[in-house]
Amino acid sequence: MSRIVIVGGYVATVDAAGAEHDGGHVIVDDGVITAVGAGRADAAARAGAEVINASGCLVTPGLVNTHHHLYQWLTRGYAQDSILFDWLTSLYPLWSQIDAGLTGAGAAGAMAVLARSGCTTVGDHHYIFPRGSGDIVGAIVEAASSIGVRLHATRGSMDLGRSQGGLPPDFAVETTDAALAASQTAVERYHDASFGSLVRVAIAPCSPFSVTADLLREAAVLARSLGVRLHTHASETVEEDAYCLERFHMSPTEYLGSLGWLGDDVWMAHGVHLDEPAIARYAATGTGVAHCPSSNARLAAGIAPVRALLDAGVAVGLGVDGAASNESGQLGVEIRESVLMNRLRTGSDSMSVRDALRVATMGGARVLGRQAEIGSLEPGKLADIAVWKIDGVEHAGILDPVAALGLGALPPLKRLLVGGRTVVSDATLVTAEEGLVAERVARASRELAERL
Ligand code: ZN
């Protein structure tokens, strides 16, 4: 048995009671948490273990990212001043040049940055599959394995080109049948439903304005027959609302609901423009939301009604979204963004740092259906743990260790564990050579731009 004992840190468990232990301990055996509590743990428990001295540190569950487009790591800095529809229209031609090799390079870069910002579980949404582009989902799975993070890949799709009234150009879309067949293949090839799984796959047609009703309806049937989750973008912008109203005479929530897309196996990215009836439907059906504050700000989409969603009992997780609309790509930073933006929307008492930490951990675990395995520091859960160093000049002396993460500068990681395996140590990625990952990203970004 391999044992790790984390001692001396401020442990924020994010369990149901919100228990916190100043100078507490966490014991990990073979990648699973076996004890959490106050004090240093007794000497017998520490004997023969790897002891991580977390004094001067905040210890939290690893953060869970519920929405991303990893390939966009190669297209940062484009269309800097556009709103969503214009931004998409200008980027589709570039994205249509992507292939498995380039995607793998971008995904490794994006996941290295996620890991260095406290993220242990990565949700990805890949929806662009040019003809002859190879096994893109496989490349993302391989990149996640090289960085050492837990992956929730989704096989996305688009089948509604401009000539049919959709937003993407016709050359960027697949046929409905091809998208469904490839989604099934991706699930059969890579989805692992077991406890502690490092790779799960969901099915994820892209959005109401890039996908046909047939594909949405059939994708829901397929996902349920395969026992996997469903993901898409919904209620991101006022333009999307207007599109759905004009084309379907329904709001995005009504439209998606009519196609089988509300349920406790569904999570939507954004949910910025959800009104009271829509929030009630999300709550009644168990539909989850990926809250992406920086991306929503970058594209001036608005601020999601997170307080109202949480009060209604909706599962809300945090997401960085793709790096083309959030060049930071750091999940830890989104905790602070979420606190600040929800206060701008709803008032100073609408989002505490502990609310935001819960969204970033247990909230994300619920959104991905992993609440029994990850999201809090409790016996029986996987040892996905972030140890944040808060005794440096940025945070030393701060009254509340959780505020160091939720209001202060993003602290460096003393350690990041995924299933008990060290992925980051002393702020450095240890699973891959950061310089090589960066070089590969630079080369792939250049190559993609030159293909256009
Ligand atoms: Zn997105």
C-alpha cells in the first residue's frame, strides 16, 4: 500500500457541512482518501508514508473544469473585440484546418495550464472534425494521459451549415449520420464508466444554431442508449435567444426541452440568459450548468444568474471555456472572476468565496455526474487534491486562507494530486516538460495559421 499524509495545512474539505480544519490532515491510501480531520494525524498513521508538509498552505479538493475547447489553445488572441456570432464566424475557417496532431499539441498546452491552476478534472467539448483529420478524440485522450489529469472528453458535432440557416460555413459541418456514428465510436473506444475512471466520454452537438433538431434528438437517444452524458452550449447570448425565437418560436430552453435535452444527464455551457421559468425547468429536471465567467465577459455575453441557479438547487460547475475566448485558461482564476462578476450582477452577498470554491469543486463534480468520486475531501473519494502555497508575499498574513484563493492572486501550487499521483510540485508540472509542451504549442499554432 502506498500512503500519503498531508499535514499542517488549512484544509477546506467542501463536504456537505463545509468543514474546515486549521492545521488539519488528509490521509491517502492507494490514491483514495481514507481520513480527513483536525490535527497532524498520529505518528503511527504517518509511519512509512510520504508526508507532505502543508504548513503555510490551503488544501482543497482539485478543481473541476466543466467546459473547454482544448484545441482553441492554438487560436488565442484572435477576434479580440468581437461578440460571439462575429467571433465564431471569423474563427470557423481557421478551426476547419485542425487535425488530430495539432489538437493533441494544443490540448497538452491547455491541460498543462489547467493543472498548474489547480484543475484535476478536465471537461472538453470538441465539435469540429474536418474530413481526414484523424482520431481527434484519441489525440485529446492521449494528451490528458501525458499531463496526468482526469478527462471528460465530449464528441461534439455540427451539421447545420450556413446554406441551411446555421451559423457555421458548410465546409465546417458533418452530415447528421456521420456525426452520430462517430459519436458512438468515440464512446465505445474511450469511455470508461468504472470508479476512479480517468477517461469518460459524453456526446455534445455544438449549439442550437450549428446543429439540426434531428441531430439533437438522435444524439439524446444515442447517449441514453450508451449510458453517457449529454452536453451543449445554451442560453449564451441575446443573439442566440433571438435566433431560437425567430427560427423555432421558442426560447433555447423550450427548444432543447422539446428535443429531450433537459435531464440529470445533461449539462449546458453558460446559461447566461436563463429567465425564472427556465431556471425552474433546469431545477426540476436536474439539468446542470457550466458557468464560464471570463469567457462570458470576453465576448460581452453577460453574467450567468448563478445565485438564482444555486438557490433553485441547480448543479453549477465552473469552466474556463475555450482559450480563443479566454486566453488565461486558468481554472483557479475563474473562482475569483465568479465571485466578482456575480456580485456585479446580483449584489455583494450573492457569491461568497466559499460559494465559489464549492461551485469549482463539488458543483463541477455534480455537473459531470462524479459527485461520489471527486469534488470534496472525504474518506472514500479519489485523492484529487490541490495544496496551494499561501505564505508567499502575495498572501502572507491574509485573514482567511479561502479568501487567498477566492479574492487574492492565484496562489502557486505546492502540490497537485490526481488520484494520489503528483502532477504539479512546487508550481512546476512534473508529468511533462513544460518547455517542450510550450514549444509544441507554438509550432502547432504557427502551422494552423499557415494552413489557412
Ligand atoms: Zn464553449
